[in-house]
Amino acid sequence: MAGGRRSALLLPVDSTSTSEFQSFRSRTPLFTVSAGRVLVTLALPERLGASDVEFARSLAEQAAAYATEVERLYRSGRRPSSGRSSGRSGKGRAA
């Protein structure tokens, strides 16, 4: 989305936050993240293309990297700082 406007949404997660994947026989899957009073659902067009597969793979890779970092912080006993932190940036479409 080069040169266009971009919206940003920060979802602070806590012990009540959830994520859910739903698969259906006759339609594309849904992936939902719920945090606080916000519910975000990712839905795909009915006709899938290669870019949709690329997005899903990138989403999975970025989510795995996020989980690894959260676990590292937890095991180290460090409190993460609020807001955006590490100099790393996800380069996939899902970041």
C-alpha cells in the first residue's frame, strides 16, 4: 500500500484475549482475534488466489515469531515496554 493512507489498531492483550480459527466446508476460513472490547475477523474472498495463500503463510510466520518473542520475554522474567519495541520489523503482508 505504498503512498496511500493507512489505519493502525493496537490491541492490548490480557488473560481474557482470544484467537480462533474456523474452517467451513463451503466457504473460506475465518481467523478472529478478540482483545478487550475489540473483535477483528480476517475473511477472504470466495475465489482465492496465490496472493491469499501468500498472506496466510506470512500471517502464520509472523504469529509464530510473535509467540517465540513472547515466550522469550516470559522466560527471561523481563517486563516488556509498552508500545512498539524491538528494532525488528515483520516484512510480510501480515505484519
